[in-house]
Amino acid sequence: MQQPSSPFSKQQLLPQEETLEILKQKGELFIGLPKEDQRLERRICLTPDAVNALTANGHRVLIEAGAGEGADFSDVNYTNAGAEVTRDTKKVYSCPIILKVEPPTFSEIQLLNPQTTVISALQIKTQSKGYFEELAKKRSTAIAFEYIRDDDGKYPAVRSLSEIAGTSSVLVASELMAATNKGNGLMFGNISGVPPVEVVIIGAGTVGEFAARSAIGLGANVKIFDNSITKLRNIQTNLKQTVYTSTIQPKNLLKALKRCDVAIGATRGKDRTPVIVSSTMVEHMKKGAVIIDVSIDMGGCFETSEVTSHAKPTIEKYGVIHYGVPNIPSRYPKTSSVSISNIFTPYLLKIGEDGGLEHALRFDKGLRNGLYLYHGVLTNKVVGEWFDLSYSDINFLIF
């Protein structure tokens, strides 16, 4: 028996999502990579290899001369990869998409064209209400890369930089202990007949995990403290070995700190990092011991910590060396740049495939999570409440 013909065409029967897929057209991106203006910020968002991948897909990249030098990438490396290089800063900031590591400064915001898309870190703790108001005046669309989520709901940029910070903390401690740096002369490394270096790590997140991984790899005895049993359980699993773990109990922590050669602060709080190690506890530590407070950008978890710089990274209190540089990953700019670039490149290629940012935001929830300004309208609830600014739900604006 013959089936009755449908009154609808095949196009009309397609689900709405599939219709949108058909309507998508590949877009050409024009990306500007300015030179970072922040002191001692040597990282860059795209490596020459990443630029090559973008230009091979029909996109344009304009880079400010010298922007990659801090990470050991020359202008020639970029021109060979298909980028255009200019000494004109204004020309770079006139690109429709601006890619930066640090958030744009007020003077840099003035160089932006109206409706420019800015992709950078937000660093909410360092911002002011005026920053968002200035970007809004330009009707900018802004994405914070630390808020972008992947398919698993994780934050790839935060994890990547935390891995570097955790590993760096042990390498920095190793340098500071060298006698040539006026340290106590102890060496990481499981030397036969020599007791291993004792390391205390406060915080069992990504930073703590990679600090522990590096310290164990160098033969140290590691003790990890955290108030989350789940995190402590996970870190044991991820390290694939049994290590000393404990909840943060003052008596146990003080006992470990008295014996340790290196203490690493790797905790995070919702607002300011809670102070876990008091001045009295630090006073009881060995003379010549080293504290690396990776949490310093959120206030620090050692009461005696102070913000220091790469130029003068340490201070001494109670005979204990304190390292409090907020931006540890920029100490290794090439590794950090490759890491950031690996995160950005697939997103940029996907934005191009989706026909531009507007389409990409519709299809990618994780990317949408990083959005905090959309054509000058604040869309991030946290920012709105933090700075007492009105905000709108992005879902009502783009659909």
C-alpha cells in the first residue's frame, strides 16, 4: 500500500538545531595580538605554530612587533607562520578581535574600536567598577579565559596555569635552598644515605597535586593538608601512590611545619584565601626553611606572606625565606605561552567554523560561561554583584 505523501518538505521536518547548523557559514577572523603592557608579563596568547594553524584556515593575525620576544618567539617566527607584524599599536587594537594575557588597561581600552571583542584574563580581584564601565562605553564583547569551561565542566585555562604554578613552586624552592642563593644548602633528590627534603603542601587542588608530583619525583618526603577528604582521596589516586594526607588540624600541621624544609601554600577561598598558617607557626619553623605562597594573589595562606616581584622575589621573617610572587607561571613564559595557546587555538578555529563569535556563543555553553560583556551589556552575575552593576542573562540576549 502506498504511503501518503507528507504535507511538509524535508527542510521543514528538520529539527531547529539542525536548521541552524545548515545556516552556519564559515567566518574569517581578524585577530590582533598586542604587546603586553604589564610589568614583567612575558607571555603571549598564540605561538607561531598556532598562528600558522589559524592562517592556514583563512584567518588573519596582526601582531605588534616584539610581542612574542618575552616568550622567545621572534617577529620572523610569526611572519613565517603567516602573521602580519606592525609597530603601530593603534593598528593592532583596531582589529575586531583582541587577544591578550592580561586584561586591557584603561589606556588600552581607549584604543579599541566600538564593538571589539576582547579575549583575555579578567583577574576580577584586581579590577574596579570603572574598568567594566569603560568597556561598556565601547559596546565591547569581552570573554574571560579563566571562566571558559570545557565539555567536562572544568576550567582548562585555570587548570593549565595551576599545573605550571604547582610544578614551578617546587623548582623555585629548589633554587632558593641552594647555597649560591644564600639558602640552607639542601638539595632535592634522593641521594643515598642522605635524609630526603621534607615538603608540606597546604591544599590538595591542581596546584597542590602538581607540586606534590614534582617534589616526589625529586625524592622528597611529602605531606599534604586539606579540609576536603574528597580532594585528599583524589590526590592519592592521581599521584598513583600513598602519601601522607591530613585534614588541617593545627596540632598536626604545626608538627609537620616544624620538621619541613619547604612549605607550599596552594589553597583557594571564595573571596580571600583563608590564613591557615599563623605567625607563631612560622616562628617555630626551621631557620633557612622556604615558604612558597602560591595563594598570594588571593591574599596568601601564610600570615607572614607579602607580595613580592620577580625582580625581588623573597623576604625573610623569623629566619624563614618567603617567596610571594603572584604570577609564578610568567617565570616560565615559553611553557606558559604554549599552554595558553593550546587552549585558545581550538576555540578560535571553532569560532571561525561556526561563522563568528555570535554563532559560537549560541552553540558552545562553555565559551558562553566565559562571557562577561556582550555588546556593552554586563552578563556575568558574579561581576554584577561584586561591583554593584546591573547585569542581564546572556540567554535572553543571544537567542
